[in-house]
Amino acid sequence: MKFFSSVLVTGGAGFIGSHLVDELVGRNYKVIVLDNFRSGRVENVSHHLESDGFRLVEGDVRDRKVVGDVMDGIDAVVHLAALIDVEDSVNNPIETHRVNVTGTLNVLEEAVRNDVGRFVFASSTAVYGEVKPLPLKEDCPLKPMSPYAVSKASAESYCRAFCRSYGLETVILRYFNVYGPRQEHNPYSGVITKFLSNASRGEPLVVYGDGEQTRDFIQIGDVVDATVLALESDNLVGETFNVCTGKPTTINELTRIVKEATGKNLQIKHDKPRKGDIKNNYGNPAKAEKILGFRAGVSLRKGLERFESSCIGHS
């Protein structure tokens, strides 16, 4: 196992990033967070502000100078900063490219310049598109369907190129549908966050399309575990891993689970399908289990029960 003394987490004040920061600080890493607070929140990491070895920097990955400044003395990088909304990427493809592709290229270049020992890149299940057969394996051909998905696939390619061209130890993690506390309640939230937020107010659960689309929902604690393994494990150079449960759930099934977990007889409202959405999507976790030593441990029902009180408390 590797141990890096200092880690830069881009997007570290966001939903996934802040949970990862909690774990890294708890493991006595020196942590620098770079975040522009477009979706991240100071409150997510404020409990670390007085901690030795923790530093919070407001800045954007598109700013090469800022990236270079925070990279000085860093041993490892977990690159999470990104625009993640699929529908918004359809409306704003150039901005999505600038943040997700050019921003990643900036971080990669500065990582090489500063002799960083490990670069973990947070990619997405969206890169697969409508690929069959299911479940999705890491060697499937990529058929991205939205500008967001294209941006993540492009950034993945840059990671592989930097591994081959410069010897940077890159590891790519394709996160599936992550949920948990601190996920923002806004129009771009994940479906679980939206459902539980609506349930707390007794509002209808909005289902886009027929509700038979499948997703692979994974709890934030499992995602953090996989990310730490990608940071610390040996012999992962250039590897790509699904971070998933391997268990598909339809949106219609999710509405039933939410109604059962909350004990509320909620109305279901159907709306038109969203642009860029994938119909069926769930992953094969075998490679991550075999090489990374990762297996998701939190069931969807248990994860929802843990999450419900948080949504109610912040609704």
C-alpha cells in the first residue's frame, strides 16, 4: 500500500469531495482543497478549518496559475472538480468542455510539473452511453450521449495519454449514481436526493419518462472507500474501475422503496424524458473487486434509511 503525505482534492468542498476530505483528514493526510464554490459549500469542510495540515483555497481549475500554486509540494491528486449536470451540458456544451476537459488538462500538466505520485480521476458511468450487453464492463466501447459524457470520456483519454507520455500514475474511477448526505437539493440533484426532499414536504415524486430506466445507485461511503483504495493501492497505474454495486434499480422501483422507507403515500407525477438521459445503466463490479479490493457494502434500502433524516433536516 502507498501512503502519500499530502493530497490535493479539487472540488473538495462538494458532495463527494467533502466526504473524501473527511476520510483523508481522519487518516492524517495533509489535505488541500481547491474549489470555486459553484456547487461546493464552505460548510461542508468548515469543521476542518482549524485542523493542522488542512488548507482551503478558493479557485477554479481553469486558472492555470491557481492550479500551479496549490500543486506545490503535493504528493497525490484526486480530481473531482467538474460540471456534472447532463441537461445543463446540453444547453452549455462549451462551458462544460472548458471546465471538464481544459480544467482537467491544467491539473494533469501541473501534476506532471510537480512530480505528483498518483492522480485519481473521477469519471462517470455516463461515458458508456447506451452500451449493451449489461452489466457494463470497463472494456466496453464508449458511446457518450451528452456533452457532459463526452467531456468525461475526453478527460479520461487525457489521463491515459499522460500516463503513457509522462509516466504519471493515473487511476480512473467511473462513479455510478452516487447518493448521500450533503448532496444539494436543487434542480440538478440526483434522483434520490430529489425524491427524499420531496417526500419530506409531502410533494409528488417526479419521474421522467416511463420510469423503467435502470440505475446503479451507490452510497457515498462506499464511493469514498473505493477512492481511498485507488489512492493507496499498489500496481494500479493506468487502470480504470467501475465504482458501482452491480445491482440495477428502475426509477419505478425506487419510488416504491422511498414510499416504504418514509412511510408516506406519495403521489407519482410523470414528466417528459430529459435530454441526454440514458435508458439503462448498471455496472459490473468484478474488476474493482479483484484488483482494487473494493465491494460496495451498503444496500439501497439501508442507504435510504441513513439518508432520509439528513434530507428532512435540510429541507
